[in-house]
Amino acid sequence: MMFLGGLSVALALALVPGSSEGLKEGECEVCVSFLGKFYQSLKDNDVKFTSDDIEKALMKTCKEAKGKENRFCYYIGATSDAATKIINEVSKPLSYHVPVEKVCEKLKKKDSQICELKYDKQVDLSSVDLKKLKVKDLKKILDEWGESCKGCVEKSDFIRKITELMPKYAPHAAKARTDL
């Protein structure tokens, strides 16, 4: 009888869709990247690997998250305005040092939106012609830096602000531009 029980468990596992596949290349980009950096920060800061401590650290990290990473935090319930709360689906596996790819794979089954998040393509500030970018893209650069352009009306105003702030936020790009 014991053999039959083990066989039915093995058969059930084999029938679970996607259980043997894992994530495809580039899938769950934001989840894997964000949780990878987060897990490393836990190790670097000697955080105790308990679900509670991980959850607290995750909530704190998510408060400062911007863009797609903030959206990821929202989806797992780690932001104050989130409707659902599946943060324990992250904190519990991480407390057992489960690889972030596996955590994201499990999150994907709970909410497919999590793995649909992709980072925006980064603009190479060292070589891009700022005049050829759209105002929306110029605003996005400033937003990523946590800056805004008060009183900016014309495209040239945004370009001036970016050029002015570039040495602070993108020093290598600023240096490369002066070398041109």
C-alpha cells in the first residue's frame, strides 16, 4: 500500500503543468532582479533569515522602490496601497534560502502579472542625442534620478536640466559627452 501512495504522489507531481519547466530566459525579469538584489542585501546586512525579519526588510525596501520594482512590490502586497497580500510567498521561501528564480516561478502561478513586468530599455546617456528624444523620455530620465524639472516648458528646458544633473547621476556618461 505504501508503494501506491508514493506512486500517486509522483504521478500527481508529473501532471502539474509547468512544474518541471522553470522560467524561460528573460522571464520574470523584474522579479528575479529585484529579489536577487534584495536577497543579497539581506546577506550583506546580516538580517536574520526569519519570515518576519525578511518581511520587515522587504516592506522597507519596497518603500524606496521606483518604477517597475514598485509595481512588483504592489503585486506582492509590500506597498501600503496594495489590494492583495502575498508577501509571505516571498519571505517564507527566502527564509529557507530558496533561489529567487524558484520564488518568482511560484509567484507567477499566483499572479501572472508579476512575470510580465519588464524593465524599460535604458538610454545610453553617453552617446544619445538628447534633442532626438521625446519629452516623455526626458522626463523619465529625470524621474529615474528622483528629480523633476519645475517650471520646464520647452524640450530645451528638460535637456538643460538633464545636462546639468548628469555629472551627479551619470558621471561616466557626462565625462564621455565632454570627450566627444
